Amino acid sequence: MNRSLIAWTILISVFILFYVWQRVEIVKMGYQIDKLQEESTALINKNKSFQLEIVRLKSFDRVETLVKEMGLMPPKKFESIEFENPEIN
């Protein structure tokens, strides 16, 4: 009877330890999921910010202002330069 009681006590202790370990792992995974979701949201917001910056930098008004600041002028008429390709002759 004494051996049986010890065996049952050990068996129940193992099950309890396994259950506690399993619950702790589930909680840790929950925290990891929350952290990854926060990181994902931050990266999505950063990407949106970069997309807006790209649109701003590509805007015609900005480019036109930079061109004027650099002293560049539009061509007065269509100009083209023809080059001969020595490989064709």
C-alpha cells in the first residue's frame, strides 16, 4: 500500500508539473505574439510614412522648385544630337 501511494503521488506530481509547464509556455507564447503584433504594426506605420515621403519627394512642385533653385531652364526648342554608330558602317 505504501508503494502504491508513493507511485500515485509521483504520477500526479508529474502530471501537475507538466500542466504548469504547459500553461507557462502558453503564457510566454502569448507575450511573444503580442510583441510581434506590436512590431508588425510599427513596421506597417513606418512603411506608410516612407510611402508618403516618396510621394512628397516625387511631387512635381518640389522638383520644379529644386530645378529653379539650381538655375536650370527648360529647353527653348526641341534639341537632338545624332551620333553615328561606328559598328553599323
